[in-house]
Amino acid sequence: MAKGPDGQRRPADAIGATVMVAKIATGEMEDNKKSGRVRSGQAGAKARAQKLTGQERREIAKKAAAKRWA
């Protein structure tokens, strides 16, 4: 199996790729599973957003905008 641009494993030949697409279409196989790091980052961002007050989020956003436009 070859590795895709994001490190995912996928078939190197056309027949293997066709079989994989068919399995995804019929639900035998899931496509694009998120890595543990992605899920962890999303959970952390959600927890941080709930912890911060509206004023704190505004201050962070203003600081980020200033850096972006500097």
C-alpha cells in the first residue's frame, strides 16, 4: 500500500483503489478517519472556548487581528 499526502494508507494500483472506493460506497469501510491528535485538538479548543469569558475571547481576537494585519 502507498501512503497518501496526509500519511493515510491507500492502494498503489487502480484495481485496489477501485475496490477501496466500492467498500467506502457500500459502508464496509470508513473514509477519512480523523487522527487522535485532530480529535484531541478539537476537544481542547471546545473546552477552552467554554472556559473563556466573552471579554477574554474578544481580547484574544483583537490581539490576533493586530498580529495578522501588522
